[in-house]
Amino acid sequence: MASLTSKKYRFAFIMVTSLFFLWGFAHNLDPILIPHLKKSFTLNNLQSSLVDSAVFIAYFVMAIPAGFVMKKYGYKAGVILGLLLFAFGSFLFIPAANTQQYVFFLGALFIIACGLTILETAANPYASLLGDPETATQRLNFSQSFNGLAATLAPIIGARIILTKDYSEAELSGMTDAARKLALASEASTVKMPYLILGLLILVVAVIFWFTHLPEVKDGDGHDVQAGKGILHALRHKHLSWGVTAQFFYVGAQVCVFSFFIVYATRAASIDKVEAADYLGWGCGMAFMIGRFVGTFLMKYIPPPRLLAMYALANMALSAMAMFMSGTLALVAVIGIAFFMSIMFPTIFSLGIKDLGTDTQYGSSLIIMSIVGGAILPPLFALIADSTGNIQLAYIVPLVCFAVILYFGLRGYRVQPTLKSA
């Protein structure tokens, strides 16, 4: 890490990097929640995909307000506000479980995601700006590697806490209606303790940030990133527009792959949900984390746009395999997708905001807004799965997404010389 950021920024960089782990942990509990709530409320794939919609619509709604907060009050205020909303949403899981209303769970997830939107709007550009501009993409990939660590741990821990009272269909069918309702309510209530603990932990982190000095930084051209003209001015940068588009499709692909992995694995490989969660954590999560560190290393020798294009091409091939393979080979294909997705978000982000000057904050907000792809594409994935009766065929959605990212890595990332100083 010493080569990625200077000593004066090191503690701030460590604290900001911790945020990547925290929001990664929250996001990677969602693949556990989806099958859990799907069963508790007797939902189909499309209805259960509303978990993702509730989360990622918040990114669209909150990204521009988050940018305004950072413009007016700075990064530190944005981080603290984001953490407080994150904690509040976590605590809302307790009344949601008590009332046994699916819509209340969706509301709690929306509040959490509003907090995460502010955190990501602040932390992604902040991590990339805390040091030499030449290592910005490597620095952001390093921080995002801890998001990968969370992707490994969250499904493994979450499955063993949330899926502890997983009644079989045979057990439920043998119960009276009243007993079945109580059993499903008991299953749903297992979310209360993990989200209570998560909320308390987030409050502690917020207090630490309150007493931590976070230096305000300038972009690579020496501009104060708190300055700037407006969001419409930022949209003049064509590479930013392509970055927004690529990020929309990337997040959509990632959410499809991770959120429906347990449902996919139980069908394609005929394994139970806890075993599938282990594959999600030790397989996809570990591959995602290792991929981040490997990608950070490879960027010393391969330009980030070229590596992004290579990874996108690999994922197009693996998505095709996921559509038609079965058993262990199907799981290996999806785990491979996780490995090659690893560098995509931070690389698209850093290339998208490159050379924006005083438009950096608004550019960041626009790219964070594009995370709404995670709300729009998973329902399409679920609709294909429900209508065909084969969730594997839904992998056509990630395949198309990676084709868009391939174009961004080949051409879309290029900064237009006439706009570089705009």
C-alpha cells in the first residue's frame, strides 16, 4: 500500500478503505435474503428480485443529492451521513421482521442503500484522489479488494445465521395453515440479530469518523474537487457518458450473478441452499477478492482499459457456458465470472472520472446513479427464468452486459482531447 498512497494520506486511506468492506458486507447479504424471503413470503423469482430493485433504485434517487452533500459539506460529512442512514436501515429490520410484511423489508433495504449511495459517492473518488494520479486505478482496485473480502465472508456468515431455521417443503406441507405461518414467521425473524449487530457496528464506525481528520484533496490537475459548475457540464465529457453506460450494465450483470447464485446453484448443480451459500462465499466471493488483488498487480504491466476488455471477453464466454453447462461445471463457470468481474467496477469508475477536473464530484454522482442497473436488469433476468422455467437461460442478460463493457474497454474510455480541460 505504501506505493499506492503517500504517508500523509495513509490513515485517511485506511479508514476510507474500511467503508468498502462494510458496504460490501451489506450487499452480499442480499443473496442470502433473496432465497430466504422468497420462501418466507412464497414469492416467485420476479417478486424476490424486488430486493435488488429496492436497493439499487436508491442509488438512482440518492446519487445526485449525495454529490450536492459532498460539494457543500465535504467528504467527511458525506461519510458520516451515509453511515447513519446505513445504521438506521439496519435497525429497521427488527420491526420489519416483527410485522412480517415484505414491503417493510424492502423499505429497510432502501434506507440502507440510501446510506450506501452516499458512502460510495464519497469513497470511490476519495480513494482514487488520495495519492499519485498515475496509481489512481490501482489504488481504487486495492480498496475495492476489501469489498471482495466482504463478498467472501458475508454469504458464509449470513447463511449460518439467517438460514438456520430452514424448514423443508415436506415439513411445511405436513403442518396446519396456522403452524406453517408460524414456522415461516420464525424463519423470517432470523434476520433481526445480524442486522442489529451490523447497525451497532456501523454506529461505532461513524463515531470514529467523527473524530478522524480527513484531508480535502485536489484532482490530478490541481483543481479543488469541491468546486465545479454543474451536472450538465460534467455530461459534456464523452468518456464519462460511456463510463455511466458501462457501469449501468456492469452492476446489472454483477447483481444478476450474485443475487441469484443460490437459486441458480440449487437448480443447475442440485445442491441445498447452505451448500450453495458456501460456493457463493468460498467460490464466487473468494474469486472476486483474489481477482481484485491479481488485477491490481496486472495493471502494473497491462493498461487498465486493455485488461478490462480482456476480462469482459472472458466473461462473455463464461456466461455462455453458464447457460448450457450443468453440475460442477456450471458452478465453475459462474465462479469464473466472479473472478473476471472483480476489476470492472473500480476500473470503469476511475476511467470514467479521469481528467474531469472540477466536474469530478458530479461525474462521480452520475456513475453512482448508473448503479440503478442493479434494479432494472435483475428483474429482466428473473422474468426470463420464470417464463422459460430455466434460470440458466437468463444468463443471456449478463452476456449482453459484458459485451457493452468490452466496447468501453476498447474505445469508450478514451478522453476527448477537446474536453480534457473543459
